[in-house]
Amino acid sequence: MRITMTDWIHQVLDGYIKEGDCCIDATMGKGGDTYYLCSKTGIDGKVYAFDVQEDALRQTKEKLDKHEMNAKLILDGHEHMKKYVKESEVSCIKFNLGYLPGGDHHLATKTNTTIEAIQAGFELLKTGGIMSICIYSGGDSGFEERDGVLEYLSQLDDRKYFIARQDFPNKRNNPPMPVFIIKL
Ligand code: SAH
């Protein structure tokens, strides 16, 4: 058998999302997570998805088109999410950092805008809602974004946020690090 990082993360998120909820995919990419969030929230729910690349919107639209899903695909940086999302009771916000595999490595997420987006996300997340950040590092990505995001998270008030991160001791080639933040 094979356990993918995506399935692993979705198993955690499953417990926090129900039909009718509003969710945000902060890094649309190929739309896998947008699809996942839509399938959980259903036609009565709403998913806002962000990416800075036209190609991500095109691929995601293609993935969702065959299904009845209530998603709004937005061509803009996640750091501007508050401009678009008017709901303030978001149950899940999902980030997949780094670059789009097979795409332009220069169009990767960046420490400063990622942190701005996390801060904006905290304002939209409901109490008991979850933010998931899958941090990719090593290779072209380097370690700057990982270290910057972890440093930012480490100084948050533990009475306001419960934060867990996971690592995979025997996994080769700089495995990604999933981080889960629950707003208390
Ligand atoms: N590294 C992951 C995929 C990350 S995809 C993996 O291997 O599976 C990251 C996506 O974030 C890319 O599609 C990229 O275009 C997008 N992105 C980069 N900067 C962004 C920003 N400011 N706002 C929203 N999306 C952004």
C-alpha cells in the first residue's frame, strides 16, 4: 500500500469540515485540494480558491467542471483573501506551499506574503476551525520559507491557537512538513 501526504492531511481535515461549510484553498495549484474541499462542503457550501497563475485556474476549472460544485476561483494572491471572502466563519483554510510541480519554480509562495495570508486567514477562521499548511523545503525551495513560517507560528499565543506539526523521520528527500493550527 501507499500513503500519500495528501491523503494523510485530508484524514485530519475530514474531522473539521461538514456539508454547507465555507472553506478556502489558499494555493489552488492543480485543484486537487479545491476538489477535496468542494466534495466535503457540497453544493450548499462554498470554497474560495486562490492562485497567481492562470494555468492553475484553468487546470482547476477543468477538474471541477464535471461536477456540481460551488467554488469561486480567484486569480490573485492569497494575501488579499479578505478582499474576496466576506464570510467570517470559515471552517478550513488550506495552504500547500512551494511551486507547482511541472510549472515555473519562480512562481513559488514567498515567506512574507505567506505570513500575511496566514494572518488574514486567522481573521476569517471560525473558533474551532482548522488551518493546514503543508510546507515544502529543500531543493529549489530552500529553507527560508519553512523557517520564517515556523518562527512566526512559534510566537503565537498558545491560548489562542493550538499548533501541531508533523515530521517523518525515515522519509527521504526533505519530505514536506504538515502544520495544523486550530483557532481556540
Ligand atoms: N509544492 C506543492 C505544490 C504547491 S503549489 C507540491 O509539490 O505538491 C503552490 C501554488 O501556490 C502554485 O500553484 C503557485 O502558483 C501558488 N502561489 C504562489 N504564490 C501565491 C500567492 N501569493 N497566492 C496564491 N497562490 C500562490
